[in-house]
Amino acid sequence: MRVFIKTFGCKVNYADTEALVSALAKLGHQCSHISSGWGKAAPPDAVVVNTCAVTAGAVKKARQYARRCLREFPRARLIVTGCAAREEKIASQFESLGATIIGNPNLVSEALGKDGLPVPAPEDTRTRRFIKIQDGCNSYCTYCIIPYVRSMECKRGEQVIDEMMESVNTGTPEIVLCGINLGLYTDPDEGYGLMSLLRRALAILPESSRLRLSSIEPEHVTDEMLELFSHPRLCPHLHLPLQSGSDSVLAAMRRNYDSTYYRDLVKKFRKLHPDAAVTTDLMVGFPAETDEDFELTGEMVSACAFERVHIFRFSTRPNTAASEMGLLPSSVVSRRQDKLLALSKSVSQKALARFVGSECEVALEDSGCGYGEAYQRVCVEPSPAETGLINVSLDGLKQGIFKGKALRV
């Protein structure tokens, strides 16, 4: 069978998709990741949409994509999986379209069976692999649906190491460790935590590879972890979700830190690793957010000098405590979102500009673009024939993307 797979949402979803592609390939199915469209590809026998349910907007995009699939490929079987398929009310929106609902991506390969054609999956030329080591969360932030749609589980450390080395041995130089709440990782057999796993991994990774953390909650970053970022094979990049710069909003969100703790953490990290990057997530329009609260968020963006910021609007999610709170006027939220986006772009441009004229090691893909160790997005011109880790000089910066030139070493 020819199977198209479209993924929405976080890096954990992408890790789930990669595991699904591997499972389908072993059954003889031919799989294609779909980024923006399917171009001139032959019509699929099945389309799998791996969904996100964190915001109403994410669900809407997935639903629109599912409708497009049904129009373009009326004979293909449509399977909807992921977080949106795990919540009954949201899943019913896709079921009414005629989609098959399978909440757990691990079960999709069973649904498609073993009647695939004996053809290999297309060669994967990407230079980063997402490995999910942890799933679920027990924090119950008042706006978040994740605790209701993903169960808590962790992968055995030995399995993580095996998957990492398999990737490295087949030419994937960057490993990204993913989790819904990565700091909650605990080996189910031995009981050790994330720091022990990181030390084990870094001790065996060859010099031609590197390790990156996808995202980690601020309260789980210890001084010991900050020191570990000096290791040459651990990418100097922290993605620390902030959500709000207001202590009263953070408390209403039921976050496990305050603004002072967060700001001090970023300051310590930057002092230890001045060439590192800090990226974050911010929410606008939380029901308890006042104009003063919003201004505090802007002040935090400037104080922390984030290299990249992901901004999203609050949306009511089923079963969450915040679903009982009143919504702010849409016009107010839109105005705040636009203002915060403009500020974040300005701050990011200034923070990234310090890398111009320096060199970095880019995990280069076939597209000629890739990421540096400090999460610099780089497009190399002219694009070298080889992929993998390439030494690059950063010669210019435009709209958050560096123009680079490959260096021969």
C-alpha cells in the first residue's frame, strides 16, 4: 500500500510518526511524509493524519486537511490518530467526516494489516531523528488537555540507547530526545532519571553525532543539567516554555514556577553558555490575563532575549479547569498577539544577529537547509552535495534564517 502521513503538533507527534513509518515499512507498505502537499505523487491507498489537540486552531487545521484528503483521494482510507483522536468530543468531528479513529499511533500499523506491497519505504535523508522517551503529564495545568488524552509512560533506557545508536549507525547525526514532560522521565526498570540517561547517551555517542533536548519544563532544569550543556555533543539549546511573564497568571495556569525563578534560570544558563540559545512558548489571552499581566510578558521577552518564540492563543479545551473561565474578547487577544509577535521578532533578530560572522556545525538536509547546534536555522548557498553535520560560516541573517557557506575542513 502507498501511505501518506501528515503530522500536526509537537516533536512528540513527529516521533510517533517516525515510529509508525518504521512499523509500516516492515509490513511492506510504502510511506511518504507529507509536509505542505503531495505534489505529483501517485494517489495513496491510505492517508494517516496524526493530530494535535492542544488548541482549537490545531484541531481545525487537521480537520481541514482531512476534508481535503477526502476530496482529493476519495478511494483512500482516511485514518485519524493522535491527541485529537483520543478525546471523544473532538474525535467525533473527524468521525463524522468518515474517518477511521485510532487514538494510539502505535495501533495504526495493525489496522492497515500485512497486505502491503513488497516495496521498501523511501530513503529517509533527514539528518535529525526524534526519539520519544516519555509520554503524558501529571501537572494538570488549567488550560491543558494533554493529561486527559495521553497516559504517563517512559521508555526503557536500554531501548533509548539502542534506538539512538541505530540512528547514528545509519547516518542520522542529530538525535532529538522528546517527551510531553521530559523532566518526568524515569527508567521503568532501573528507576534512574533523565540526567543519568543523558550521561549514558553522551558517553557512547561518537564525535560525528550530537544530542538535543526538545523541550523541558523550567522546574526540572537543575544546576547539574546546566553544567552538562558544556559537553561537546549536547546541543547548547534550551526550549523552556514560559507561557506568561505574570506571576498571577502563572498561578492561575497552575504552572510550577514564577517569573523570578524563570528569569534567574535563563540568566544562569546564558552566563555558563554565552553562545547557547533559549527558545520558548507564550500564550496570549488566558482568561485571567489583564493588560498589566500582558505587559509583564513583554518585559520577560525583552529580559530573556529569546532566540525564538512560539506564540499561541488560549482556546478552551474539554475537561480543563480553564474551560469554566470566561473568554477575553477576541479583538483584545488579537491585538495582544500582534503586539507580542512584533516584539518577539525584534528581540529574536537582535539575539540571533550576534551569530553573524561566526561558524557553526549544521545538520544539513537535502534541501540545503538545517539547524546549527544553537538551533540556528541555516540555508547554505551553494548547497553542498553531502548531507550530515557540515561546518558552516554564518554570513547573513534575514527574517530569522541565516545565510551560510559550507567550509571545507
